[in-house]
Amino acid sequence: MSKELEGKVAIITGGASGIGEATAELFAQQGAKVVIADINAEVGEALAAKLGENTRFKHTDTSSKADIENLVEFAVATFGGLDIMFNNAGISGAQYPRFLDDDMADFEKVIGVNLRGVMIGSQCAARYMAKNGGGVILNNASIAGIVPGQALMSYRVSKAAVIHFTKCSAIDFAEYGIRVCAMAPGHIRTPLTAFTIPGMSSEQMVRIREALAPVWDSNQPLKRHGRPVDVAQTALFICSEKAAQITGVVLPIDGGITAGDPVNH
Ligand code: NAD
């Protein structure tokens, strides 16, 4: 059977863990040459080594423009081009239950990675793709950017902005043959959802997460938590030729949470 991404070159930011890790593995299996870009060098290097000679690690902080410029240069120099940019790296920030307690330094940090990182990643990739036959840019948003809620204000705002940016850049980049889409995962079990609340001990947090997990699962119409591979499979479809006529869309991968029942929000 032919491979979906044979010969394509893909960058995956935040590729050392969770959704990025699952996507790196699937893209490599599907014939892509993959650059895993992450701040976690130890884990990223080990994953690249495990996935084989068509996968490399590049240390990158996506909130740094210089790092992302170097990353795109690295992909082109190493694998001869760039076809897919998956702007996946993201952080949840501190989990202040109420915005009244929120710390704006945390807001700057979250926006720096989740929004600014996606915008810089898109611009640097598109500058290359526009001159080299186009490509696909995929941004990882979240249902937190679709459904309003009380906590996680900086995270929600950053992801809502990523969704709007995705649609605007899809229109802007279309004439260069660059498709731009976003995914909006629901509750996916990864280290990101192992969040912390300031002032709370890790034992307390583990108890809260254990109590919340079945609630999150049962609130989904499909009644199961999402897996990183569920998101990776969607990323594969969007980045493949099968989605050649799709741009500017935001696809929820949420077991039906955003389908319309407000009780499940
Ligand atoms: P994760 O914590 O497992 O992985 C995130 C990766 O990003 C880590 O390897 C981390 O080192 C890396 N990273 C963090 N800051 C970085 C930076 N500045 N530069 C480069 N790399 C950086 O998390 P995940 O759940 O796989 O999240 C991936 C994306 O999916 C995020 O954008 C997240 O917001 C989004 N998302 C996750 C969920 C979920 O439930 N897990 C839901 C919706 C959206």
C-alpha cells in the first residue's frame, strides 16, 4: 500500500510528547521526513533516534523568532525542502480557577508559545513554501478556543486567536498554494492535561485529576477520552493529498463535546 506522505518533509513543533509525539511517529510511518522541534532536547533526541534515519530533532523554543527561522533552515538544509508545518507546541499555563487571581506574566508566556509561536511558525514556513510550490500549515488549537468557560482564561483566549488566525492566514496564503487548517482537540490524555493549580500539592492535584477523568469521559457523547493517535490520524488526513480541497477549516476532535449540547460543555 502506498504511503500517504511519501517524500514529504514535515516539521512538528512540540513533537517530543503527547499529540506531537504520536504525529511524528505516524508521519514517519507514512513516509515523511520529520523534524521534531521541541524545548525538551533529551526526550526529543531519543524519539528521533527511535523513529529512524528520516527523523531529526532540532532544539526550538517556538516563542523565539530566531529559533523558528533556524528550524525552517534546518529542515530545508537537512531534507531538501518543507511541505508540512505542524504548529503544535502549546502550554496550558497556570490553572488559576478565577481570572481575578490570574497573573499577567503567565498570560504573556501562554500567548508567547500558543499564539505568537503559531504565527511566527506560519510566517517562516509560508515564506519558504510560497517560493517553493506551496504546502500545508496545520495549527493545533483546542475546543477551549471554541467553547467559553471560566478557568484557563489565557489558554482559551490564545486558542480562540489561533482559530481566527488559521482562517485569516488560509485566505492570505491560498494564492501561494498553501493550505492552512486547525484542529481543536477535546480532552486528550497527555502530560499537558496533568496540570497544576498554584498553591496545591502534587498529591492533591493527582486526586483532582483522578476524580475529573471519568467526568470528562462521560461528558463526551462518544463516552471515551481522546488519545494522541486520534489527533495524529486527523493531522495525517489534513496534511495528505486527500484533503487537497480543504483549507481554512477547524476540525474538532472531541468525541462530540462541541456538537451542541450545552450540558456537555
Ligand atoms: P504535551 O505537554 O504532551 O506536549 C507538548 C510539547 O510541547 C512538549 O513536548 C513540550 O516540551 C513542548 N513545548 C512546550 N513549550 C514549547 C516551546 N516554547 N517550544 C517548543 N516546544 C514546546 O501536550 P499535548 O497535549 O500533546 O499538547 C499539544 C498541543 O495540543 C498543544 O498546543 C495543546 O494546547 C493542544 N491541545 C491538547 C489537548 C489535550 O487534551 N491534551 C486538548 C486540546 C488541545
